[in-house]
Amino acid sequence: MKLHELRAPEGSRTKKQRVGRGTGSGRGKTSGRGQKGQLSRSEGFRLGFEGGQMPLAQRLPKLGGFKNPFKKYYRPLNLTKLNRFQDGAEVGPELLAEARLVRPGEPYKVLGTGSLGRKLTVTAHAFSASARAAIEKAGGKVVWIGGEPEPKPQPKQAELAPPANAAPEPEEEPEQEPEEEPEPEA
């Protein structure tokens, strides 16, 4: 077979049917739309019409809210659950996954609920302030996975307005020289 001998398969390339051009064509008079009714008219159904059923656009809530795609989600891990480990143990992701407290590879945050009675070296993705204080109070150590986070920058206070508790400074009035009265003429 050569390129100039290629032919389209029979029936794959058909001419478009011109409707409404006489009864002899098979698609004349009503153009294949049947008799009467909404389907035979030109307007038809509006877009999204579901036959009277409550449409999807009205079934769903108006407001969708907002979800930050960059937010990090941590699995919570409370201090109480760390009491099951031996005193002086290094508690990290592998040991926690083995104890089925977290899933392997899942980021977790140690929270300060409960009390800790053991000296542990705890490695985690994040710590709450109360959890960190409790671990260090028990003689343990906290280690961040990926390094200790930088403190969040504090917003700068406006320097235009004086602090509320400061006393207002008295304004100095310019000294005025007394005007001399003109001498009366005799």
C-alpha cells in the first residue's frame, strides 16, 4: 500500500444531513423532532434545568470558605503518651511509629496535655510552648526535625501616636514683648 492509495473507511466520512428540506429526504416537515411539545420548539430547556428537581447549583452552599494550600497539618501527640517510654530514651519518629502513636513519615506536634514524669530526649516536627517547658522541667531535651523555627516577627508599633500612659508634654508659648503705648502729644 502506498500513500496515494489510502482511502478513508466506508461510512467514516458522511455528508451532514440537511433537515426540513422536503418529505422525500426522510427528515422533512418536522425535521426529526416529532410532533408538538417543548422539544419540538426552538427554545428547549434552559441550561442547568433538571426537570423541576432542585438543581445542583442551588443544592450546594453559596459560600465555600477558604483553605490555605500551604498550611502544615500536624498529628497531635500529648505528653501523657510519652510516659510509656523508658527513662533517658531518645523518642523519635521511628520509635513513635513502632509504638503506633504516629504514622511513618507523618509530621507530628507534641502538645502539653498531661504530665511527663520521665527524662526523655524528644524529637518532633513541632512543640507547643507548654510541652517544651514540661519536657525541659523533667530534665529532658527537645530536638526539632528540620531545626528550631525562627520566632515570628512582631508587628511594628506606630510611632505617630504617643503611648496611652504617657503624660502629654506642655506646649511652650512664644514670649511676646509688651507693646509700648504712644506718648500723648501736648
